[in-house]
Amino acid sequence: MGGAPSLTGLRTLPQAAGGRRSIRDIEYACHDKLSHRGNSSSRADCKRPPGRGTFAGMKIDGFSIETTPGGARKVGSFAALVPQGTRVFITHLPDGALDDIVRTAARLAGAGMAPVPHIGARHLESRAALERHLDALRSLGAREALLVGGDRSGPRGPFSEAGDLTGPAAERFERLYFAGHPEEDRDAALLAKIAAARTAGAEAAVVTQFVFEAEAVLNWVERIAGLGNTAPIRVGLPGVASPGALLKYAKMCGVGRSLRGLWRDGRLLRMAGRWTPAAPIAGLDKAPPAVEGLHFFPFGGFAETAAYLAEARQAPSERRWNQS
């Protein structure tokens, strides 16, 4: 989050002798513990897909997902990969052109998706450029946006942080998202942004930086609720990816605590070449109502993560994860 890269390109599912593999053939990463009580699953249990729309009860219907403008160009059809109305967040990379974000948002809206552009404060050259950009996004149907500081060491123009964008953005969008950081001490700043958005007349919501374990984010949700947060939260999770990709992006994005847990007990080395988000989703089974949904960072490719989620949602309802 906060301008961190989210999608590096499109990758197809691994091939087997008989052709393309089903997502069921990619292990559901149950090498990861499905709870945080030390219980682990056997390989046989790992290959059971979850119930319809759930992993051990946590609904994945209504998930959101990210893309970059470059990654979006490699997706042949969004409508063939994710449900109509899916929120697709569009990252604002440091050297990315604003027109590319607008074109991507227009394509997503035309495909029946709900585009949610990132607006990076430090990437903008002027207030006039900001207002032109916001107007263009609004005119093509964007109703929500994520305000971030931006992945630059210094501002390109007059804006230095997400809060600087709240007023102009609230005039044009119905809902404003802000980045939550469960592994960092930024709670007071987040709550101030939420309050400012509401004062400006917009609904406020939170999307967290990606986490590898449910416990970290659940503790954080409880903590900020204790500080007075009532804004809905989308929990960020990595999509299907290789352990190497996870290490790369965790380092780039400053996500270390839960990754160190995976490394320390050897789970990262036992992933059989692929990470999937099954374990943290299962750990979110009893997430409080403040968690309105899940948000996926498809480091291994948009299509592969989308295929994984599609099959998870369509799996026979009588099947459930064995967590014993």
C-alpha cells in the first residue's frame, strides 16, 4: 500500500502433462498453519477446496484486487476473470502517467468493474493537475479512490501526504480509502484522515497493507477499534505467488513481522513453490464485522490469483478445510 507495487505481470497456471492445471492442482498452502494455535494440516487435507464463497467460514465474495496500468494491458478480459462489480484498485506508480490510470479506469468501468484509482500525493505536480485528474476519473464512472502518500522520497509538487488530497477528492468521490499498516505505528494518523474525510462529506474506509498471518491484522483491528475506529476495513493479502516474489515485495513494502514468522518456523520453505492465501483467510474466520472484505495483491499475476479465487468460490459447499 502507499504506492507499493502490486502486480508485475500476467502469468499462466503451471502446466502439467495433460495441459493447463486446475487451480485445485496448485496446493492450497496448508503447509501454513490454518490457525495460530500450532495445528497443521496434512497434505491430503490441504488439497480439499473450501466451501462456496468461504474458507472455513470467511466469505471471499465481494473481494477486491489490484492491478497496475501495465499489468492491466496484459489482461485480455477482466469480465472473464472476476465478477461484475468487483472493485479493482489501480496503483499510482512513481513514474506512471496519470493518463494511463485514467485509461485503465475507463477500461475497467466499461467491463463492468468498479475502478478504484490510487491517488499518490507526492506524485502530483500541481493542484490543477490533481483536479484535472480527479475530474477525468469521476467523469468515466469512478466513485471511490484510495488516497496515499506515494512511493517517492520527496513531493513532485505541493502535496506531501494523503491527507492533503482529502478535500478535493471528497468533492468528487463517494468513498475514500486510506492505507492501514497493521505492523507499524500509524494509527493516530490514519484515524485523523478518516475523520477529515467524513468532515468533508465522504465515506471513509481502510485497506490494509498485505499481511501473511491473520493474527497480526486481527490484533490491529481490535486495537484501532479501541481507539475509536468505526470505518470498514478491507484486509490485504498476497495472492498466488512464489516464495521469492513474496520475499521481494515484503522487503520493498516494509512488511516484515509476519513474514519473519513464516521464515522462522520453516513454512516459507515448505510451500512447494507456490504461496496461496488459504491459511490467512482461514485465520480470518472469526473476523469482527469491521472487516468488510478481503483485498488481494496479485504478485504472481492477476489471472492466476483470479482463477484461484473463482474456483474457491465455486467449490462444493459440503467441502470444508480440515483444521484438526
